[in-house]
Amino acid sequence: MKKLKEKHVERLIKGKKSGVHLGSRQVPHHLYAYEQKQFDLAIKYGFLSLKEKHRVNLLNVWEKYCAAQERPMLVLKKYQNGKAEVWIDYEILNFDGATQARNKISEIT
């Protein structure tokens, strides 16, 4: 089996086959333009920032990208009630506010 690389993730984002027999067609990966901007920011800052309204596609692609980079998957999930979570490879840390969660991510990155 081939090793997952960034180029394979880029193909998934565009809705094409990855070329490494990765995953399932049942798992959505295609990103819309606004999601692509979020993904690009995640690459720049080292973590993905999500809100409740985001589709699962963005998380799926970020997970594959982190696997290709061989680094932990960091996600900041913000809720409308002001609470936030930090996910470190699906380990969830809860916070009362987004600022506390961002501070935790700063410690990690």
C-alpha cells in the first residue's frame, strides 16, 4: 500500500480518487470554496477551527492531511453557547470559552 501524501489529499478535496485506495466513497471529502479557505488557514496555523455549522467534509480532509504530515490532528471546535473544545487526535478537552481553548492550542503548537 502506498504512503498517504499531500497530493492525495488535494485530489480528495477536488472530489477525485486519491490514488492510494484511501477510505471509502461513503466518507465525504470534497470541499466548497469557503471550506477550502478554512483548510488553507488550518495548514497555515497548524490547527483546524470549526463551528457547529461546518460540514464533516472539512474534518475528514484535515484528518487525512495530518496523517500525511505524520503530526497530531488539532481541532478547535466552537459552539454557539460560547463553549469550546480542543481535539487532539480525537481526545476531547472541554473549555468554557474559545479564548481558553486557543491558549491550549498555542501551548501545543
